[in-house]
Amino acid sequence: MTNTEQPPPASGPDRPIALITGVGRSIGIGAGIARRLAATGWDIAFTYWTPYDRRMDWGAEPGAAASIEKELAETGARTAAIEADLTDPDAPTRIFDEAEQRLGGPVTALVLSHAESVDSGLLDTTVEAFDRHFAVNARASWLLIREYGLRFRGTPGTPTGRIVALTSDHTVGNLPYGASKGALDRITLAAAHELAHLGVTANVVNPGPVDTGWMNDELRETLARDTPLGRLGTPLDTAHLVGFLCSPEGQWVNGQLLKSNGGAAS
């Protein structure tokens, strides 16, 4: 082992537990974050909801949850894949119950990577779509953060707890998605202040244009051209920042909306 190499993280109950939502596909941002945290010493509980992927253009990925669990286990992480419909207001309590029971301890880091995202604008968004976006992106996020805050047992004055939420600056043609993500931002930033006494930090990350299967060739070319670094983001780019925020070195970053987008113009 060279001086720059790190020893593999230990396996077993001494590893902290991260709960990551929205890990339904192996090429998604949530899966990239799960890989990063597992490789740096975390046990991973993650949620997914196959019916959502099935009705989107990219379709469901058969066996994705089991495949991701297997991959994470190879790093020494214990895992718990939990299928959950986040339009159900009772889902957050059940998710935390199952994560704690299956992994044998409390959740230390909560990473909100789930989303309802269907393109529509001011004139063609339906009330049903608007309500579903807010139920998943805003209400479920609030309930997950609330459940985390009610259960967190850290040391007051020592910032060991972490909340990281993924957001977006989409607005035009994405009315319900953009509006509900704006609500998510405010909920998360409120947690940075209201949960600080528990030893919890809370931050929002905007990953910018990351192609996880939803872009066509024309959009890929346009977004890469408009990014100073000349490429699209990857799930690993986002995962590096989330991993830092969840690490001891990231404890002084709190209440921030951080852009990890290669300098892409808004």
C-alpha cells in the first residue's frame, strides 16, 4: 500500500448509516452517492420506487436494487433496499423504521436524491401533476427531515449529523418540478438552523446537468457546449461533494446551496 492509498473501511456495526432516497437505477445520481459513501465507510439504506421509473421514458431497470446492494456489499457495507412510494405521508416513518431494524442502528446521514420530474409549463401543468410533484419533492422531503430530526441522537455541540438534499434550478417548462424543488431548498435550509442544536448540518446541492438517461443527443451537445469545462456532469461528480459534506471535514459547511455544475450558466 502506498502512502496515498487509504485502507479499506471496516465492515460491521461500527460503520455509520446513511439513508439515501431515490436510488432506483444503477446509473442515477443516488446510486453514485451510495457507492461513494459505501466506499468511505458507511452502511447504506436506500429507497426506490419502480412504478415511477416504469412510467418515465427511460423505463424501470430490472433487478437494479439487488444489483446495487451487491455492489455496495463488495465494499464491506451492510445494505437495506427499501421500496417506498413517497406520495404516501406514512412512508417516511416506515422507511426509518425499516432502515434502523435492518441495519441495527440510527441513521447518521440523510441524503435526499429522490424526485418526481415530469416536464410541463405554466399553461399545461395539471392540478394532479402539480400536487404529485409537491407531495414527493417537498412534502416527503419535509417528513423525512422531520423524522430524522425526531430520531437523531448525536452529541449537542458536535456536528455529527448530516442532511444533504439535491435540488435543481429548472424553471421554464418545468413548473411543478422547479417550484417543488424551490420548496425543498427552503425546507432543507430551515433544518440547518432548527436542527443545529442536535449537532446536525443541512445543505442543498445543485448538481447541474447530469445525464442519467433523460437527455437526447441534441440536449447533450448543447449543455456540454454551454459548460466551461466542456462536458456534462456525472453522478460521481455529485457524489464527491456529497461525500465531503458527510465527512468530518465537511462539518463547517452548513445552511448552504452549493452548485457542483462545472460552471454551467443558469
